[in-house]
Amino acid sequence: CSSDLDDTQTSISLRNQISLYPKEGGAIVFVNDTGEYLQVNEIGRIILDGLMCGKTIEDCTNKIAEEYQADGQIIARDADRFLADMGKHVRL
């Protein structure tokens, strides 16, 4: 995150729940409460990093659509699925 970290309720909650370790092609997510390690791809890393920095999911999906020159509706649908999967491990 940049120094202008936005402490929204979601970003604070997520930062308290997980640690994000970027790696080539994505990131490793450590779930603090359970000790689980999860692997996410680059898209998942962008979403989690954005949310932890106070961005909205719409901010994240717009960035992904622009960066990958992809259809915004497809990215939004995939992001919703990703968040539903992450919701099995953390409170979003």
C-alpha cells in the first residue's frame, strides 16, 4: 500500500485477518486465525491488496480490466466468485 492508506472498515478488518506475501504469478495468503496458507493468482493478489489498502472492489476490477484489457463485466463476475471463495476463510 502507498502511504495514503485508507482505513476503511474492510481494509482494517482484512489487514487484521490475513498477511499477503506477493510472489511471481500471485501471492501466498496467510490466514492469521486459522494458520491456513492459501495461494492466489495475480488477479486475486490485486483484489486483496486493493481491499487491504482501502480500495473498493469496483476500483480493483476497473484496474484489472484496464491492465489486462479485459471485459469489465467478466472481471466483476470473477471477482465476486473469488470473494465468495475467500469468504470461506476470512470475514469480508
